[in-house]
Amino acid sequence: MGLNAIVFSQLLYAIKKNQTNLKRITVKKGQILQRAGDLNTKFFQVESGLLRSYSIDKKGKEHIYQFAPENWVIADATPNDEPCDLFIDCLEDSIIIQIEKDFDTLANDPLKLAKRLKVLQKRIVMLMSSVALERYEHFITTYPSIIQRVPQRMIASYLGITPEALSRVRKEISLRK
């Protein structure tokens, strides 16, 4: 969510400067917007639809880093002159605003940078120290609108657990009710 504030401030900055590097585009389900290794990557704000960012390890396994439903922003934090780490693709037909990265804006606002680092730190600590049930409950809180829109295998990947472990967690939650 910290990244959303960063991109929002960049949007305002771009509008004030009358930048023409903002593009509203329609993308299809399955379309890859960015591949690991690309240079000069962009920010993507989702107007409608659903995107995800992920990496693929040496064994070919996907590791989902983030989902981006409506009004979220998704990007790779790598500077424009370095190869990016993440793939970004569309899980649904989507309308997005493509925004040029401007790290100067970020550097000039240490509070926004600190907020983004806090979000990332929380996710890392949770992956290292929380049990699967806590991670899933946090996922539900963070992404309430996408539970029914994303395959269970992708949710499991995001949580760092197997699909079978996710099934056990979901069963445990349903038995509580």
C-alpha cells in the first residue's frame, strides 16, 4: 500500500508537469507486462482487473510477490538502468495506467520510502515467523476482493506454502465457524 502512495504522488507530479508518459492501456488475461531481466520498467496502476508480480526460481517454480487488484499499484523496485527481478502479468482482462518510474520523487519523500519499507519488512517477517494460518488470515485482510478471483495454487505460492497446506488451513477456518 505504501507503493500506492508513491505512485499517486508521481501521478500528481506527472500531471502538474503535463507529462505524456502516462498511458492508459487495456491488457488481456495472460499478457505479460514485464519479464525478469527487462530494463526501464514501469509502475502499473490498476483501474480494473487484476495483476500479479512473481519470480521463477531455477527449478521453474513461481513465487508470487504481490497481487494488484483495482486501485493498487504494482512494480519492480529495481532502478531503470538495472535488469528487473520480477515478472508482471495479467490474471484478468485489465485496464491499467502505465507510469514511468521516477526514483527522484521517492528519494525526495523519505516518509513514503519508510512506509514502503515497513510494508515489505512486515511481509518478510511474516513469511519467516508466522504459521500458515496467520499468513492466510493476513492475506484475507490484505486482499479481501480477490479470494474468489485467484486460483488456490497462486494464493499458496504467495503465502509460501503448498496448495495442500492451504487446503488444510481453509478447512481449519471453516471448522471454526
